[in-house]
Amino acid sequence: MRSHARPVGGMKIGSTLPSGHMQPADTAIEVLRQLGGRRPPIAILTGAGISAGSGLATFRGNGGLWEGHRVEDVATPGAFDRNPELVHRFYNERRAKLQSQDVTPNAAHTALARLEAMWPADVTIITQNVDDLHERASSTSIIHMHGELMQIRHAQTGETRAWKDHCDGTTLDGHWRPHIVWFGEAILEPDRIEACLRSAGLFLCIGTAGQVYPAAGFVHDVAGPSVEFNLDPTSITDAFTHAWHGPAVDTVPEFVDGLVDAGD
Ligand code: OAD
């Protein structure tokens, strides 16, 4: 990471360090300085980029395809109406991948769990990801705004239950669908998300392209410093007070260590 990751705007607010020598831990110290003695609740938005280091595919940057499928063929209510077998098969394959031995939480996931354990105020993860890697890393305060791969939902009643076996469209009387927010559908738990953002005094955004709203606008809802962690600059980078560009498995643990160690 050290040769690739670079701070962008990392020194915007009153820093004296030369940016060429900056590390994510320095940004953490800068953030703490901006917070004064306060240790406010932290809101963290995560996207597909945080799970890229665990071998899971991101959504964009691949010709608009997701694992070889057009998104509109597998991730819209219309797609499910037209071809439930294909949609179930697609999500069954994603579940199999998620459950394979080579997919485990990476250092960025575990760093966020460490932050939750060590920080004196609430640390809440608002994730666009439908995987369960934050849970497996031992984070406990997680809002899955786009649903959960390992759950299914009754199309009429909204009841959710753990996915246990392959769904093929006729499973459980045919009324069950993946517990996934598809294009054109409303996000889950909007009130809890709004309360989390309103009470937070620090916002971290990790591995999201910033192209899907409302998540792309969350940075404007938190009063306080904000840090973007992404492989590359995004369309919303300028909205953050600090940004680090490099693999999340490198930048996030270093930042968290700086925040927690300096906060002792
Ligand atoms: P995207 O696939 O759109 O973007 C992934 C982001 O992660 C990109 O900005 C990459 O640069 C960045 N990235 C990739 N590898 C990284 C790494 N190792 N470290 C840090 N960053 C990395 O995924 P999202 O922004 O999460 O919604 O997509 C948002 C939503 O769009 C998804 O939740 C999904 C999709 O439509 C629904 O399914 C409702």
C-alpha cells in the first residue's frame, strides 16, 4: 500500500505534516485533533470495495456486468417476475461463493470490528454489501441497507428467514425471494440510518463508488470530519475532508490503529 496509497485532501484542515510523508495513521491523528477532546459516535459506510480484498466481485468497472450478468437481468423486480429461476440461481451462486473456504473477512473488516470494541462511543456500520463479512469479523452494530444474501424474504408479508437450501422459484410455495434491495426498490431501515448519521461526529466511507443514492449523499449528513477510503478517487471524493486511495486492507487498519492508539 505504501507505494500506491496516497492522501487526497488529507491535509486540508490545519495540518503541518508534508503530505509526501503522510500515512493513514497521520490522518487519524489529524482527525482526532479536529475533534478536540471529543470521541463522538462514528458512522461508517461500506461498499463492495471493502470485500474486494476477500475475493468478492465489485459491481462496476467490469463493463457494467456483475459476475457476467447484466444487472438488469438479475437485480430488478422485473427480472424476478420474468425469470425467477435465473435470479434464484444467480443468488444461489453468490451464496456458494460467500460460503466457500477462501472467502473470509479481511484486515479492513477486522479493523472496523476492533474500532467498535475500542472506541468509547457508538460505531455503526451502514453497509451496501449483502455479504456477511462484517458479522464474521465480529462487528455487531450493522445496518444492511441493501439486504442480506443469506436471508430470504416473503414477497407478500415481508417476513424474512435464514436461507438454508437452494431456492429455485418453487421453494417454499414460490413466494420467497432473495432478501436483496433491487434497483428501483427502497433502501432498508431508512430511519435508523438517518438517526445514525445525525448523531455521528465522524464519517468513514470505505470502498464505494459513490454512484448510488442515497448512500452517495451520506457524507453531507454528518457534522464533522469525513474520510474516504477507495482504490481510486471517486465522483464524491471532493465532499470529504480527507481521502486515502489504496487497497482498503492496507489503509483502513492503519487508520484505525492511529485512531485507537492515539485515542488511548
Ligand atoms: P461498486 O462496484 O460500484 O464500487 C466499488 C468501489 O470500490 C469502487 O469505487 C472501487 O474503486 C472501490 N474498490 C475496489 N477495490 C477496492 C479495494 N481493494 N479497496 C478499496 N476500494 C476498492 O460498489 P458499490 O459502490 O458498493 O446496490 O455499489 C453500490 C451499490 O450499487 C451496490 O450496493 C449495489 C449496486 O447497485 C444494490 O444492489 C441495491
